Amino acid sequence: MRAVSSDKSIAWSILFPVLALGIIVSTISIYYVTPPLIYPLKKNMEAELSLATALGISICEAKFHDLLEMRLENNPEMMATMRKEALEEIKKISSKLPNLHMLVLGENQTLEGASLELPPGELQ
């Protein structure tokens, strides 16, 4: 019976320091290794968001300038048509940047369009 007890104490005397050291080393390595790995990913995502925003704004500006050139800024039908075209072009931005999905918000922060498939009734 004492042989079993001494085997357990030897196993614990070896296993406990190894586990403790492993946990300490892994915690320290996560603390120091994670930020350098996350920084390039964060920088890349911010650049993609900035590019998508700039593309969306330039599409809206181009459609608005088209309306002004044709002197149809007071024509509600033409404004609705240009707005639909701009919405479709903005949704196509996500095909150029596959890691992003575009959501188009209208007045009063209502969702007007999305580049990803939403369940029925979500787009109202």
C-alpha cells in the first residue's frame, strides 16, 4: 500500500511543477506574442474599411454630380433611380473586398440595403 502512495507522490512531485511551469510559460508567451500578430491584421482591416468608405462616398458623389449636370436634382423619379443605382454599386464593393459586407443606412438610420443575404423582414 505504501508503494502506491509513494508512486502517487512521486508522480505529483514531477507533474505539478511541469504543469505550473507550462501554464506560466504559455501565459507569458501569449501576452508577448499576441500583440505583434494582431497589429498587422488590425491595420489591414482598418485600411479595407477606409477604402470601402471612400469608394462608397465617391459613388454617391458621382451620382449626385450626374444629377446636377442633368439639372434633375428636383426630379423625384430621377433621384430615386440614381439612389437605387448607387445602392447597387455600393453593395458590389463587397465583391471587391471579400472580407467586408456593406450595409447602407438611410435617413433615421434605417437599413436600406446589404451586400449579404439577410433573413426576410430584416431589411425594413
